[in-house]
Amino acid sequence: MESASYVHLRQLLDQGKISCVGLVQSHLQCIDNKKHLNAFLSVYADESLQRAAVVDQKIKAGTAGKLAGLVVGIKDLICYKDHPLQGGSKILDGFISQYNATAVQRLLDEDAIIIGRQNCDEFGMGSSNENSAFGPVLNDLDNNLVSGGSSGGSAVAIQADMCQVSLGTDTGGSVRQPAAFCGLAGLKPTYSRISRYGLAAYASSFDCIGVLSKHVEDIALVLEVIAGSDENDSTVSRKEVPLYSKEILSAPNKKYKIAYMRDTVESHALQPEIKSAIQKKIDQLKAVGHEVAAIDFPLNEYVLPTYYILATAEASSNLSRYDGVRYGYRSPNATDLTSLYKKTRSEAFGKEVQRRILLGTFVLSASYYNAYYTKAQQVRRLIRDQIKNIFKQYDFILMPTTPTTAFRLGEHSDNPVEMYLADLFSVQANVAGVPAISIPAGKDEKGLPIGLQVVADDFEESKLLRFSKEIIELT
Ligand code: GLN
């Protein structure tokens, strides 16, 4: 986490000591040097240099926006008008975004520079970025390791200094888990905090745009720009957006009540070094006067099945729009309308996406709807209610982001359940809809980064970001 934050770079830009063109050039150089990591699917080199030159003029003229010169990469699930969008899938071959996602539009309005489109698991389905039609993303720390997923390209792009901030998406951990595997900070805000307009849907009641960066301050600033009401998304919250970037600067003088879930920290599935790293943070937090207590959360064992039932159900419905008729890939082997649908979808969706469409169709089928879908909805409500209850007594919940540090490419590819278990701790915040962040919390014996997850109550991103900064600074 050593390179300078945007907040710092902006001062240098304003003083004329560096330029946006220079910044873009240096990120393009990193992208070029590390093409083998496969983090970007498109790089908008000329365009971002031209834009940087314009923004440099604006800075000189004193008319530049809040994010002037911020170099951003966007996950291949977020629309950028007139640029390709494929969701890491062959099924969207040749598709060009017709409009900007609201989050993208707001970044552009504040003079951010979008440098490219980042690789990801197909439609966000995966935990290792091995489910992309464009091949896996490699972890820059060790190229035999996964980047995490599904926002793997977005994480590695930051890890390897290819951009300053990435927009990812988090449906069940896809921002936090790769952030943990790459030693970054990654925020999933409260569900509905950021408009989903222009975000290709995976599981709409879970999907959130999230932000990855080496610096919590930069996440705060970007969130402040992209969050908030939007007439194009009726599910987005109208709640006022605080000035996160200012609020996180206030001194950490408050003593919090913090809970950690006993069975996550004491889980047998947890790599021992992660357990000791979290224990160390807990001890440090106590030493500076916070109250930290272990709590039980008996519903924990239901969180992962609830997520996988509901997310696949929603995915099976959302992905029905990809039929080869209006856009994207169309099978050349079709003989009639039914075979057009069948062949297009069989040829162009990857195995994991097909598995989830089938699972989702099954749990929504007439005979099983009540047993699976309805039941999972009920359990989701119980989980949310109980999490909300915890926040009546505690300010934050701490837990690991992942059960292990980054694993080897191919290690879990043959066993989907083993892969789903990688999401054991991250899906909870999505099931409950509350905000959560992963922040770096030391390294394991092999020198691989460990992620600590901090979860807060609805719309408490300000408090969450400020506290995360405090935890990172604890030594
Ligand atoms: N790994 C989880 C899944 O495959 C989460 C993905 C995500 O957050 N997009 O569903």
C-alpha cells in the first residue's frame, strides 16, 4: 500500500508539479509491462491521454472537477458509453454500451479518466477470476496464484499500479475478496447506496458497485461522487450522501463497541495465520480503548446456502435476456428459433454460468419454489433482522474476509462447492444488505496478504471508512 493516494497526488497536480498526462502515461506503462497478468480486456490509451490533456488545462484554469486526474479502471460489467462491455462472457461478443452507468457518468462529470475495461469472472460469478471467457487474471505477487474474484482484474490493476482506483461489483464478496487476496482496501457499500443503472445484472437484490484502492481516503472520495439518488434506478436510496472524504479526516477519538463472530474467527476452515492476524488486531483495538466482544451468530451456517439459492434464482432470470436475438453472440448452427436459443446459450455461456442458470431455474420451478426459493427468502429476512439486532448493541462486526489467503490457480476449479466456500464470510453482508470493507491486516507465512473485514450498519459508510483508517494505522 505504498504508492501515493489520489488525495495527495491532487495537491501535486494543483501545484503544477505533476500532470494528468504524466500520470496516465505511467499507468499505461505499468499496463504494458504487465500484460501477462490479464487484468485489462480493453485499454483506452489514446483516449485517456487526450482526456488527460484536457483535464490538465482545466486544472490550470481552475475549473477542474473533484476527481481531476484520477485514473480509474472499470470492471467489465459496468457500462461506459461507446465502449465494449462483455461481462467476461462470450455471449456479449461485439456489444457496445449504449449509455454510461450512473456511477461512470458521475466519475466523468468530475473529470476522472477511465483507462480501461477490466477482466472479471463471467457475469460476476466466481471467486478466483478463472471463470472469465478471456482467461484468468494472475496475482501480481505470485503468478501461480489467483487474483480472487469476481473483480479480479479490478484488484490486480490496483495491485500493479495500472490505475489508482477501480470500480468493481460485489454481489457476494467480489470486491472484498480480491481486495483481500491482493492486499488492498475494497468497499461494498450499503445495498442501494450506489445506483445500479448501467451495471449488468447478476443477482439484482444483492448487486452493488464497489470501490477498490490502496487508500481508504480515495475510496471515500469516489463513493461521495458516485453514491446517491438516481432517477434511472428506482431501488437506489434517496438518503443524502455525506461528504465521506471530509468525515473520515476527523480524529479517531471515539471508543467503539465492536463484536466479532466467534464461529468465524474460530472456524476450522480458517487458515491459522488469518486467525492470529485478526486476534492481533483485536488485541490492538482493545489496547487503545475499544471494547471488543465475541458474539454467537447461530444463523451463520445458513448464510452461504441462502446466498447461493437466491443469487442463482435471480441470475437465471436476469440472464434470460441473453438469447442471441438482439445483440451479442448468435450461434451460426441454429436451424429454428428454439435451436437458436439453445445453441447460442450453450455455446456462449461458460460452464459455471450454465450451472447457476440450471440451479436457479430448479429452485424457481413450480415443485421446488416453496422448498427453496421461498424458504431462502424467509431465512434471508431472519439473517438481516439478526444482523440489525447486533448493530443495536455494537458499532461494528469484525471477521475475516476470506478463509484462506490467495490460492493456486486450478486449486478449486474442479469442485464448485469448494469454490463457493471461499465466499463463506463475504456473502453475509450482501445477504443482509449492510456495508462492509476489506482492509489489509498483515501477511501469512508465505508473505501473502490477509484481509480483515469490517461490517457496519446500513448507511454508516462514513463511520466504517474512518474506523478502517484507524485500524490500518494501528501498529
Ligand atoms: N463469489 C460469489 C459468487 O460467485 C460472489 C460473486 C460476486 O460478488 N459477484 O457468486
